[in-house]
Amino acid sequence: MNSMKRIIILASGSGSNVENIINHFRTNAYIEVAAVLTNKNTAPVIERCKRLKVPAIYFNKSAFIDSNVILDFLNSQEPDLIVLAGFLWKIPENLVASFPNKIVNIHPALLPKYGGKGMYGSKVHEAVKENGETETGITIHFVNENYDEGAIIYQAKTNLLPNDTPEQIAEKVHALEYEHFPKVLEKLLLPNG
Ligand code: GRF
């Protein structure tokens, strides 16, 4: 019996994608969300995990960047995939090197546009609006040591109307995230279905 595929998720904020991914795999016999790690001890994602009965672990900068505490923890968990879902810190090089092609991120725009340091959350949708884009979308990509630069795995698009507000754009993008992210993760973990 092949052992469960283990996902560990890193998140910094609300965690609606975390909840969606946990729910998606809840009844999956081969894939589980083993734990959620967060760098914000006030992040709403912690409450979601309590309710969903998935371990949520807070870590600070020294554990993540200035030491190998989180790297060692991740190694001990033997994750098949490390998923960034609204995680705002860059991934340290030694962590990227320890999990080649095993760290994926979702970005709420069509990279390479509207990516990079500081481009997250409403800042992305405001820039898309500012530039009068007629479409936007999501990008799921492998993570390297730079923000939003790893190989692109999947993109999905949605049309925008001229009077869409940044909040309405965010809503359209979240809808794509909820629809596609868990399925892309499933495909990565069980390529033969
Ligand atoms: C999502 O829009 C995701 O694309 C980006 O951060 C946001 C996280 O939202 N990386 P949530 O915390 O999952 O609600």
C-alpha cells in the first residue's frame, strides 16, 4: 500500500485557499494536508485549521530564515509537496535547494506580469485595474529563490469589465483559485491519476 502523499502548506493570511485545499482532499485516500505553517500568529488561517482539525504551527523569522528550525521540521515531515497559499516571505535558498521541484506557489495574476516583491493581494488587482487590463488570472508555479520567478505549471484566465473594482477583480481571481489550485496539486502528486 503506497503511503499517503503529504502536503504541507505555508500561509500568512486569511487562508481561504488553505481551507479549500483541505476540504478538497478531505475524502482523498491518497493525499492529505499534513500541516499548515504560518509566519503570522494572528493570521485567520490558524482559526480555520483549528475548525478543520489540521495542525497549524506558527514560526518566526529566526526559525525560518536565521536558522534551520523550519527546514529541519519540514525534512522530518517528509512532504511530497510544499504549497505556498498566500505566504508573503521569500523562501530561503537552502530550503529551495532541499525540496527541488517540490515547492509550488499560487500568484493572483498572469505572471510574468504583476509579480515580484511587494506584488500581493489587493496591490496586484489595483495594478491590473490601473493598467486597464481586459483579463487577469492565476499562475501556479514552482518556487525558486526569487519572488514569482519559478517555472510556470498552470495558468487560468478571467475576463475583466472596465468598471470592475479591485475587489471584484479579487473575487474573480479567487474563484479561479478555488476551482483550479487543488486539481493542479492533485495532478502534481498523482500524475497517473
Ligand atoms: C490568494 O489570492 C493567492 O493567490 C495569493 O494570496 C492570496 C491568499 O488568499 N498568493 P487566502 O489567504 O488563501 O484567502
